[in-house]
Amino acid sequence: MRIKNRYFILILILSIFITSFYLLYHLDKRFNPKPITFNIDENKPTIALTFDDGPNSSYTQNILDVLYEYNVPATFFICGKNIEGNEKLIKQMIASGHELGNHTYNHPDLTTLSNAEIINEFSLTQEKLYEANFDYTLKYVRPPYGRYDENIQNLYQEQLILWQIDSGDWENINEIDIINNVVESVKHGDIIVFHDDNNTTSKALKNIIIKLKDEGYQFTTVTNLLQLLHI
């Protein structure tokens, strides 16, 4: 009986070790993925998917998983206040080949702020990224809610990135409506805005990517799209 108990304990320990190794190996791969590879054919329609307000500890991973599964690069406009505690998500974004943009620190309505406050909102996000040991310069800025005026435009000029298609996911609408908002209006050169702060977006995203790929669309980052359009 004692021998059987010893064998049972040994098998249990071995099973725990194998399971732990498997989980650690795959979690490490998840946070250190191979870069998404893509080649743009200039003769095919091309668009850029963008995601605002993250990183979000509950939902961003779902977005990243879908993008990785379908080999789609994207641009994430991050908020500085969300960097701390979500460093692994940012590491995964960069390692996967996604692009990061600046969506301010506190997500305010910039049209209500002074020039100094506006500049501070964007600079704080960049500083927070550096403090987290990411050697990454945020090339573009996106005003929260898409609200900007001539003053803000003059401050950032070519850095200011908005969108042509709003997925409407911020309105807490259902998956089908989000899909229709995008696929029924999309055209070559469009920048599409989503938000990675809800569960519905990731569900809709998978179907959007599949539908648009079937229609011949290619996906790329904002930088590569602007270069392709010679903007």
C-alpha cells in the first residue's frame, strides 16, 4: 500500500510539473510572440484598424489574440494612465509588430484645456511609457472623443490622426451592428476606430476581418497606410 501511495505521489508531482511547464511555456510565447508579417500589394484595397482607450487588463488581450490569429497588424492609441499594470500587454503589442499612438494621459476633452495642458496630456503619456522601460516614441496623437479645434490642429499638424469609419462600439451596441457599421461603409484608404475597453469589440472584430479579407482587403498600420497613400 505504501509503495502504491509513493507511486501516486510521484505521478502527481510529475503531472503538476509538466502542466506548469506547459503553461509557462505557452504564456511566455503569448507575451513574446513572433512579429506579425504582412506584405502590402499596392493593387489591393488597404485599411488600418485602430484601437483607443487601452490598454485594458480585461479586454485588450482578446483583441490581440484575434489580430494575431489572423495575422493583422493594428495601431493602438493608448492612454498614459493605463500603462502601469499593463506593461505585459504593451510588450506584446510591440513584439507583435503593432503600432502605438498617443491618446493623452487622462482622456480629457482637449478643447476645454489650455495649450500647456494639452501638451502636458500627450507628454505625460510618452514619459510614462519611458518610465516603464519602453524605448518607443509615440509618433501620432489622437484627441479623445475625436474632439479638436484649429488650435489643437496647429499644435500637432501632421501628427493628428482621426478616422474615416467609426465602428460605434463605444455606444455599447451589439456585435452585428458593429460589423455592419464597418463592412457596409469601408473603402480603400480608410482608418477605422474601435475601442479595446469592452467585450463586444473582440467578438465583432473576428467577423469583420474574415469578411474584409474575403473581399480582398489588406490590413496595415497607420504609418504604412499613410505611406501607401503618399500622405
